[in-house]
Amino acid sequence: MTSAPTSGFPVKTTAIWVLRVLLGAAFLMAAYMKLSSNPQMVAEFDSVGLGQWFRYVTGLLELAGGIAILIPATSVIGAGILLCVDAGAFVAQVFVLHIDWIHCIVIGALLVTVIWLQTGNRAR
């Protein structure tokens, strides 16, 4: 007995890849900005008050997560790392920097969506 071919466009797979590529690119760019000592990033982390070492740690986490989210076998772990970085950015932007934080909510929701889409079928 043969199974019927699936018709239509693989929407879920395409959505996962689009989200992973967009989020990976965004976090890799953010990592570059931090690790290359962009003056804006240096000033922002001075304002946070934890020292420039924290900028490097954040940049390395963004680099690792940005690469991991692009690899199917590690994308959920990468999204989890990036979600932690995003949560930290939200806290810093709301309570310390007092700057726009809406993008942290949107990025966090997209990261949760990636995790949900990729782990949604495993629970069944």
C-alpha cells in the first residue's frame, strides 16, 4: 500500500527556515556589533554598568546562538540561548537603559515560535 502524496506547499518547514534565517542573521549582526567594539555598543554596555566583559559574553552568546539556530539539529538549543539573551536585553532596556523594549518582545515571541514549531510534534 502506498501513501498518498502530500499536496500543497510545505508551509511549516518553510516558516521554520524563514524564522531561523531571519533570527540567525539578526543575532549574528548583533554579535558582530558587540564583538567589533562598535562605539554604540560600548556606550550602551557602559550604561548597563556591568563592564565591557559583559558585552563580549553577550556577543559570544549571540554568535553561538546565531550559528546554532541555523543548524537543524541544534536550532532549538540555539533558540533557547537566544531567548535567554533576549530576556536579558529586555530587563536591561526596561529597568536600566529606559529605551524601546518592544522589539525584545517581538524577537522573544519569534524565538518561542521557532521552539514551538520544532518541538510541537515530538510531544504527541
